[in-house]
Amino acid sequence: MMDEPNLPEAPSSPKRSVFVTGGLAAGLGLGLLIVGLLEYLDTAVRNERDIWAFTKLPTLGVIAFAGEQTAEPTKRSWFGRRTPDLAAGTKPLMNAGG
């Protein structure tokens, strides 16, 4: 007669450490891929070097940043998004001079 059947000491599958490590690596890789794609698609010009990279022309003048932009009052909508409060006194985006 052969040995009696017995239950294993520990389950052979699923190995939690492999799943946790794989999920962490996949999540980190996907996050870095999304951030890299967003940076690649961003075409904002932030300094003189960016202007030169796009145009290959020298910069004739630069408009300096004058400080912090004042925040307009906002209201919360039903879904938690903030919307500008248009009744709180709107101001023009550009000075017409004068």
C-alpha cells in the first residue's frame, strides 16, 4: 500500500508576494508612462530656451513675471468643482490703456 494522501503545508498558488510586487511595478510604470506622455504633449513656452527650441530665432524681448496672480472668488458646484463667481465683480483680462 502507498502513503495516504495528505494536504500540502502551504498553498502553491497564488503567491501573494509576486502579485503585490507585480502590481506595484505595473502601477508605477503606468504612472510614469502617463506623466511622460503628458510632459511630451505639453507645448507651453516657459522660458527663452523654449522659444529658441521652437523657432531657432533669437529672442528680441521678454515680458517679466510681475508676482502672484490674484485669485478670483469661487463657488462650489453640486459636484465639488469650483467655478468662478461671475457676480463677484469681473475685471477685464487686459488693460485697454488710458
